[in-house]
Amino acid sequence: MASRVLLIDDDAGIRESMRMPLEYEGYEYIAAATAEEGIAAIQRESPDIVFLDIKMPGMDGLEALSKIKAIDESLPVVMISAHGTASVGADATRRGAIDFIEKPFGA
């Protein structure tokens, strides 16, 4: 069974740009456009890892991270953001994220 990767990001371009490389590498790709959709996908799909955007309309990524950790404390979550700072990354890791990656990827 392929590992399941969930990407939660409000940017459709980011969601689509991640699909092909992950599927090509053999991962099962799941995407959500909002934190609420992502939390529902976690409960429904049981992903192996979550990539979570910080800045989203409605519930932001840091609030979503807290809710995700309440559901499954052991689920690895990597925070992603184009607007992140070192302090935001540090806050995310204090809240349980395993890493912080800046967008755009590969830049």
C-alpha cells in the first residue's frame, strides 16, 4: 500500500503542482483547499503525513495544527508558507509540526 500524503493549501496552483511529483514517486495524493476539509480528510483517509499551509482564509494553519494534533498526536505535520518567518516556524514546531518549508518550493 502506498503512503498517503495530504496537502492542505488554499492555493489551487500549489495543490496541482504537488500532485504529479508525489504520484510519480508512488504516493497516494490527497488534497484539501481549507483547514476544515483537511481535518475531515484526516479522519476519513488516515494520511501518513500532512503538509499544511499556514496562511489560509477561515481557520489558519496553526489553529488547524492544534486540531490535527488533538485527533492524532503522532501524525507528522510539515508546515508550509510563502509568508513564514523564523518565529512562525518555531511556533509551529512548538505546537507539534516536524518541520517548516518556505514556498515557493525549489526556489
